[in-house]
Amino acid sequence: MTGHGAGPADHLGHARRIVIKVGSSLLIEREQRAPRDRWLAGLAQDIVGLRQRGAAVLVVSSGAVALGWRRLGMARSPQLDRRQAAAAVGQSLLMNAWAAAFAPHDVAVAQLLLTLDDSESPQRSANARATLAVLLDAGAVPIINENDSVATEELTLGDNDRLSARVAELAGADLLLLLSDVDGLYDRNPSAPGARHIPLVSQIDEGVVAMAGGPASDGVGTGGMATKLAAARHAGALGCASIIANGREAQPITRLLEGERATLLAPAGR
């Protein structure tokens, strides 16, 4: 069900605890398979701006596997052991890129790797909550990724859209910002003639789910609109609003605050 109400800029401006999900297709330069350093620097500046407005910010970041393929000189492969090896090499490269982006602002970044088992186990999830609380109190920005180097196909969260919803739950976030390569949800494929942008979704029902297509096929990212809606539904059930926004251009959060188009998915019961 879609409707009208306060827009994405208003929610973003008033949120006090925000989880930002950044996919590989935004973070990694497609041809060179290297971090988009200037884009990352702009996003870090945006996040510092949110913190100055009083918000606590956590980041769920993909990119380790994509960076690992390049560093190892290996072709992409669906084999689990090869993906895990790429993740093991790429995770440090990913964290180096985030650390460099925040260095001009003297902001520390912290790595946290999670599996599905971590988010579902009462003891492990309590430990993750406690760690996140200490990091945020200390002024660090947690950079969270799936622990791809040890997760199995049975335990894997599968994509960082789903992981971001679990992190929003662990952190008690009131906003989940899913940065994508499109400016939100459309009633059909955005490239189709007559496709209509949906600015507000008040309830993620089967009609809304039917609007989502399959995953992107840019050779870097693995998520799609369907996984973003699933993440928003999970977060919404916990009272956390979600925004799906285009993160491709420089400083996407500043653009959102200035009124750039996006889709707001209201939490359940709102």
C-alpha cells in the first residue's frame, strides 16, 4: 500500500540512530575493481554531518569479496571456498578504504563481522549489541559486514540488505538507509516506459513486493529491490523506517537532505 506523508528528508533529518547500507556496486569502481575513494570521502563527510546533527551512525558495507578477487588476481567464482578466500583478503582492503575516508575527520572506524548465527543466538546478539554500544559511545563508526570467510551456505545471510535489517535490530535503529543504484521503488522496472516512482510505502504488502524485480547484474553487487523490500519489512516490524535512495552520485546523504527523490517505507503501524 502506498500513500503520502512526511518525506525521506524529514525522516533522515530527525533520525537519532541510523544504519546505512552500502553495496559493492556503489563502493567498487566497476572496471578497475578498486574502491571509489572520492565517493567514499564524500560519504564519510555526509556521515560526519549526520553525527554533528546528533545522530549515531552505523555502516553495513559490502565490497570485501569484490576487492579480494582483484587483489588475488582470481576470476569471480561461485565456489564457496574461493569466495571465502577472496573475502579474507579483501576485508582488510575494504577497511583500509573506510579508514582513509574518515581519517581527515579524525573519526575512528571499527570492523565488526557477523554471521546469521551471530544475529540469531541470544548470547551472541547480546554481545554484538554491547560491542556496538561501546563503539558508538566512544565516537567510532562501526563498519559491519558478513563474515564471508567463515560463513557457510547454510548460515550465510546471503546479502547485506538482509544483514542491514539485522543490524538495525541489534542497534535499536530508528532509520535504515539503503543506498542503491536507483532512486527508490517503481511500480515496474524503472527502465520500462511509463514506470512510476513510488515516494512513500505505508505498508509492504504483496502488491508492493510484486513491483520488485530481480537482482542487478553489473557483475559487482548481488542485491536487488526484492531483498531491499524484505529488509525494510523486517526493520519496519521493529518500528524502524527505511529509505531506498540512489547513492551513485557524490554525497548522497546531503542530496537526500536537500530533497532528492527516494522511497520512504514507513514502519509498521505508522
